[in-house]
Amino acid sequence: MAESRAVPLKGRSRQKIHAPRGQMSHVYISHSGKDPDALLALHEALRAASVTVFHPGEDTSRAEADAAIDRAFAIIVLVSAEGVRSRRVRQDVEAAKAMGLKLIPYQVDKARLNGFFKQEVQPHLRLSSAMPDGLDQLVAETQEAYRKKCPVIAVMNLKGGVGKTTVTAQVFGAWQEAFGGRVLLIDLDPQYNLTQTFYPMDLADASSAQDRSVISLFERSRLHARDAASPAENWLGLTIQPFTPAPRDQFVHPVLGVDGPPGRLDIISGQFEISKYAFSGDPDALAAVKQHFLRSVDHYRSEYDLIVFDTNPNATFLTRCALEAADRVIAPMHADIYSLRGVRLLNQVICNQIEEARRPELSILFNAVNRNEQSTFEADARNGVFDEIAGFPLSEALLTAALPRSAHFAVKAPQEGQPAWRQLVIHAGRGGGLKPIRESLKQVALEIRDLNERKKGH
Ligand SMILES: Nc1ncnc2c1ncn2[C@@H]1O[C@H](COP(=O)(O)OP(=O)(O)OP(=O)(O)O)[C@@H](O)[C@H]1O
Ligand SMILES: [Mg+2]
């Protein structure tokens, strides 16, 4: 996460306290103003963990506080004798509740809670400064809330050609259209088909020639410093030097544009050169590169509501990076035995490579099914017939919605000069059978969103 900062508020209009573009979303600390030591300790601990913090000062108006709460990913409430008497803290909690913000109370003295605080704050109160690791837990919980604000989904299957790229573009394009919000697609496949879905090959290649491409999530590049060497030109070496992630608008390509549908659906352009990591024999350097990637993804979470990776079909270093960053894996599969094998391998890789606490949840999506009748294979899969072969409860991991086989999903190269959003089935074109196709895209998106929401609620 980015640098912490205290926001100077005095005399500022509501407008001005809006974070400048590129600024991270923050955690809001609600306090009475009369617990300076506790506030300072908390501020320092969060700052050390690179969590961006906002806490109101004496001159902060209610409107300014509400605007800051609106932009926050969570609210920490300093629970103290002074805090429970403070009108402002009470108003903060009310505003946070109205916005559905995660509440993290932290008790700093022996205050008894009654009335409003007993009802609204006590049920969430688990941490206090009297606990030996209370502050550490508070920091960990805050970081967790930050990660959950923007889920990361990896579309993955260790079988090729099952529709990973199609699902990444079309389902999550439909997601953006249906639910709004800011969606970032990242092309993690060295074949970079996702990028080529939206842009002609020469445009994609021109972008990576400037390092305005996925390699800049892994290594310091010309996108981070003008005098840097391009990691794409250094096949044998890895740059382990740390870097500050590039500003979003210098990095991503907006798919929805001025002349297109509203909303934010962006893509980080892919490139072949990230396959260099598969050839590296330097585990320490790879570990550093992986950390860069995880940190970069974490950084961009603050500017999006959903991040989605399209991935390569074989298990490589990139697979591992994607799995470590992801909260959920969506595995498209065809209704056949080869796809089943891919999903089985995928589950094995997840279980073997990722420690349990950090393991992404696996959901399976039937793609390219016959629209008119369910195949015996699909029916059997839903009835648990393949759970044993899969090596995990496949029937429970299956999404209820499926994507039909349709010519509308067939890859069409983007036309020269044509806007990228035209490649999205949800937005472009007219013609027979589009309505049910769009409906099924939205159904799949809705189901995935519900799964994410349920996980958040835990
Ligand atoms: N539901 C569908 N109906 C019809 N065609 C589809 C459907 N889904 C995918 N396709 C087509 O199948 C082909 C493979 O799909 P896609 O490229 O999305 O698979 P992939 O898993 O990303 O492949 P790879 O492993 O090579 O990355 C493409 O030509 C795509 O247009
Ligand atoms: Mg693909």
C-alpha cells in the first residue's frame, strides 16, 4: 500500500479534501480528539504497515468527515471514555453504518459501553490495547479490510482453449455494465490474447515497447523511471530493485471511452516477454519479482472495485503469482473429460502451492454448453458423479449459471480504428440471439458477485 499521510483539513472545502487522482483509499480513524496518545500509537502502527490514514482534526466539518468516510475502505473507532461521550464519534459511526463501511472498534481504556455504543459498536468490538498483540491484530484486520474492498479474481484452468480469455473479457465486461464500479483486467498470459481481443497487435506491441504493459507490475521499467532499462529487453536478468507503482493513467488502457458507454473498465496490456520468468534459475530474484507483483496489485486495488487476471494455461511462475494475489479463481471448463482433468490439476496446484489461510476459493464455470439441453456430462457433474475424479467437491464449486456456445463469442480481430468497447458482447452489435447471451453473461457475473459479497460478510 502507499505512503501514509495525515490530511491537513483546516479551511478546506469539501471539494478539496477529495483525494487527488492516484491517491489511495484510506482507513478513517474516528476519535474524540481527547485520546492523543492512543491516536498517535495507532497512526504510527498503521503508517509502519503502509496503510493510508485519515483522521479528522478539530476543524473538520461534518460534511468533510462524511466525504472522508465515503472514500474510506474501513473505519477504526477509538473506544474510550471520551470517545463514547463524543458526538462526532457517534456521527462517524452513524455515517459509516449508512455507507455499509466495515467497522473496526479498538478499545483503549476501560470505558463501559451503553446506549448507542452498546448497540452499534460493541457487537464488533474484539480488540483492545490491553491485549498483548492488540495493535498488531488491528493493523492486520485493517489490511484485510483493504484487500477485501477490491476482490481479485484469477480466471484460470490448466487446460488451454476452455474460454479463459473469453470469460475475462465478456463476463467482466458484462459485470461492469450491470453493476457499475471500476474494473481492471490484467493480461497475465504471455500469449496476450486478452489484449488482442481489444486492440490490434501493433497497438499492443507499441504499448509494451514503452513498458506500458504487464511487465511493469513485476520489474522496475521505463514506466517507473525514464533512465531505467527495459526489463523486456533483458531476457537473462531480473531487476530486483524496488519501485513505486506507476500512476494508473500512465499505465492502463481504458476500454470504455469518451465515445463509448460510460464506466471504467481498464486493461493492463499483455506481452510475450513475461515468459522470461519461466526460464530464470534465480529463486531469490524470482521471489523479489513476485513480491513486486503482489505489492503492485495491492496498490491498484485502491483505485478499482474488482481486478481480474486472464492467465496462461500451464503451471508456471505466473500461475503462482496469480494464485497468491487472487481471492477467487474462476475456472471455465467445457463439458468434457479433458477440461475436468485441467480443473483437477488446478485444484491440486492451488492446494499444494498456496498455504491454506491464503488459498483462493475455486469456482467452476461451464462454458460453451449447449443452450437447448443440458449434456449428460454437465448433469452428472452437477450431481457429484465426478467429485471423486476431480479430487474435490466439484459439484459444490460449480456455478449454477453457465455460458452457452455461441458464435457471438467467436474471436473477431478488432478493426483498425474501431473503439475497444465494440469487442464486448454486452455493448456491441445487434443480431439474432444476443439477448439471451447477454442475459447469461449477467447471470454469471451476478453469481460471482454474490459469492464475493458472501465472502466479504464473513
Ligand atoms: N461460449 C463460447 N461459444 C463459442 N465459442 C467460444 C466460447 N467460449 C470461447 N469460445 C471460443 O473458443 C476459443 C478459445 O477460447 P479462449 O481463447 O477464450 O480460451 P482460453 O482458455 O483463453 O485459451 P488459451 O488457453 O489459449 O488461453 C476462441 O476461439 C473463443 O472465441
Ligand atoms: Mg486465453
